[in-house]
Amino acid sequence: MLTMLLAAAVAAAPQPQDAAIGRWKTETKNGIVEISRCGPSICGRLVSSDHLRTNPQLKDAKNSNASLRNRPLKGLQILSGFTSNGKEWVDGSIYNADDGKTYSAKVTPVGADQLKVRGCVFVPLCKTQTWTRVR
């Protein structure tokens, strides 16, 4: 009986990689990114930012691919392609609309209310931000 209860408790407990699911405030421009499951991976869409609150019709004007420069920034998928190693999401990518480029990325949950989001041109040329959960 105790074994069955323990097994049920373990099965019901959220997996560490699910800690990344939710809405997150970025360190810059009061951005809000919503992270959800995308199959076995996670993906994140830009929900809001200072610039989008001023002009909700903003386009992806700096995209390095000219054919994508007319797509709206609001709702744009900026995180994709991650693999879970059980503790963090690795080998993914993050798109930066400020420069129109995509970088390799890693997402690491830190407790229930913070994420470390690292983007790299190539290691060791990386930048890490701490994102805070929006409730």
C-alpha cells in the first residue's frame, strides 16, 4: 500500500522541466513571454513589452530574413527547439527581435519563480537574463 501511495505521489508531482511553463517577465523592456509545451519541447511566444503596449501593431522589422519582416511581433515565437535533460532545457534557440537574429539557448528553472535564460552567439559569447514568473 505504501509503495502504491509513493508511486502515485511521484507520478503526480510536477516534473522539474515543467517549472518553465507559464508567463515570464524579461529583464528588458518589461517583456512578457509565455512558455508552453510544444510536444516534447517547450516554446515561448512574446505576449507583451513596453514597445508593444505603445504600438501593438509592431512588425519584425529587423529580421535578417527580409521575407519575415512584415510579421507581427505580438505572439511571435521566440523560444523553440529545446531538449530536456531533466533539470533544464538545452540545445534550443532564442530569437532577438532587437537585432533580428537567432541564438543558441538554454533555459534553467531556478526555484518556482525564476528562469535563467542564456543565449549564445557561440560559447563563451553568451548573455544570461533572469526572468521572473508573472502571476
